[in-house]
Amino acid sequence: MTLPTALRGVLGIALLTAMDAVVKGQMREHPFFLALFMRFAMGSLFALIFVALARPPRPTRASVIGNTIRVPVVVLTAGSFFYSVSLLPLAEALTLAFLAPVFVALLGALLLKEKLSGRVFQALGFCLAGMLIMVWPRLQGHVTNAELGVAAALFSAVAYAFNLVLLRRIAQKEHPAIIVLFQNGGPALCLAIPAALAFVPMNSADIGTYALAGALGVGGHLLLVSAYARAEASRLAPLEYTALIWASLLGYLMFGEVPLFTTFAGALLIVAGAVAVSRR
């Protein structure tokens, strides 16, 4: 994995984390489905602009099928993740979603025939131990909003891992502009009816904020698509952990959230696993 590829991944994750923070703020003001729809609708607008500027080749039939298959996976991933964000501090939700790279490494081996060594399985052990440390304070023996948030974050991690593996297969053959257009336009269409049923009036500031979220999302996804087209999925997976830095800062500055000690303790184990995976 070359340095430019790594930088693409890190910058992409930073932009997407900022987008998560913006949408979290909007979900405090608007119904869940409306906020989720607006995130993708604005993303579609910026994706269309990028397609017009880049003028990529017309997608093939195989590309249309592959990108379409990803649409429901993207909806499930984003929906479960933003639901967890609405119930948990931003840093905790993102840290719980860090289980995704574990599944990326496994799914990369199963679906993309990428090699797994003993070092990878050791790394998986570190990651799972870290996840247990972070989840433990939220387990109270009965269903609470926090536990629902944890469950949603873990489900999102599995869906996100599958999404990244599908992305890896498509990114090697398709132009990033086409991928990002499908990744925003498809979910926007799927969410249009639920959003219409939950619609509430919005002012110009709300529209501008959603436009910012759309621009951040498109920019972040373009960088990630570019990175995954150049490196193995399991090699890029550890870069996901840089999101904890951005999430901690943004969560504190925007929402006054202070992550639990167990969040950082678990993250240390996960990062140790990430280093092991990257050096396999």
C-alpha cells in the first residue's frame, strides 16, 4: 500500500466522520428518516456535479448490476449506523463500528481470495477483546436505548464490512464518480417515501447544513473508492480507526460528549490488532 493510497483513505475517513457529526446534529432537529434521506439527496446532487465534470465512461451492464446490489446494503449500513449515533456519543458509536475491519479481513479472504495469516487471527482476538471492553458498560441486563445503540452499531459494522468488500470488487473496474452516484442516488430513492411520510418544514439553514453533509459524504466516498481501487480491503481496514480521533474531537466540540474510559481502553486493543493486520 503506497503512501498516496493511505492518505486517500485517512482523508476520506476524516471527511466521512465530519459528515456523521453534521447528520447527528440534524437528527436532533428532524425525524430520523427525513435526516437520512436529506443526507443522501444532497449527496446525489454533488455526485451528479462530479459526474458532469469528470465525464466518466458509460457504466457497463455488469457495473449497473453490481452497484445496484450495493444500494440496499448501503441503506442498511447507514440506517443502522445513524440510529446508533442518535442513541450513543459519536465516538462510542464509531468505535463500536470499528468491528467492521475485522469482518473486512475475513470477508476479503472469503470473497476476494485475499490471504489470511496467523497474525491476522491474533489481531482479530485483540479487536474482539477491545470490543467487549467497550460494550460491557452498556450492558445492564435489560433493553435500554444505549443497548439498542450498541446493537445497531454492531449490525452496521457487519453491513459495512460487506459493503466494503463489494466496493473492492467494483472499484477495480468502475470509475469512482459512477460508484459514488449509485451510492447516494440509490439510497435516496429507497428513502424517499419514508422521508415524505415524516416530512417537516425546513429553513435555508437546514438545507445548507444538509448540503454540507452531502459534500462531505461525496468527498469522503470518492477518496475511499480511490483508495480501495489501489489496495487490498484488509490492508486498508486499519485506517478506519483514525475515525476515533476525529469523532472524539467533533463529539466534544459539537455535542459536549466525553468518551468513557473504556472506549479508549478498548480502542487501544483494537489499534494493536490493526497494526498486526497491516503488518501481516
